[in-house]
Amino acid sequence: MGVIGVNKVDLQVFSNCLNCRQMKLPFKYLGMIVGGNPRRVSFWDHVIDKIQSRLSRWKGRLLSMIGKVCLIKSVITALPLFYLSFFKGPITVCNKIMKLQAKFL
């Protein structure tokens, strides 16, 4: 039996007929990991990494206070918003995001 309760031979026939490929879990779709466990902190690691890369230290030295606040608001709201619209983020992840924000400011 395949992953979805269909024989592997039938699954191969269906995927060939529909001209699509078979994928294994977890995989990325529109930047979101499908098949991962959103309750685990490791599920959110790439979101935290993206935030860290956007709020790097060298940008903080070159921007004014208003520029920093504007960058924080745009990055902190835009990056995790897609994930948080589907999954409830663990408290530790929310705390990490807030620490990154405070450290950058």
C-alpha cells in the first residue's frame, strides 16, 4: 500500500496519467513545509533563520531608529504571517521572534 491507501502500482499509473510526480513527506510548497509537525520548534527554524538574516546587525548600524522600527514591523509581520495563518506557533518560537526584534532595536 502507498501513503494514501492506494497500491504503489496504481499510484504510479495515476501519476503517469496525470503527468505529475510522486513526492515524499515532508516537502515544501509555496515556501511552507507540508507534512511537518508545527508543534515542534524545529518546524519553525527556517522562519527564524529568515528573520535573522533580514534583521542582521549591519543593517541595524546603518539605519535610523525610525528605519529600524519600520524594518522590524515589515519583517516580523510579513515573514511568519503565512505560517501563522495556518498553524499556531509555539510560545518558544514567539519568544524567539520577540527577542530578535528587541535585539535588533
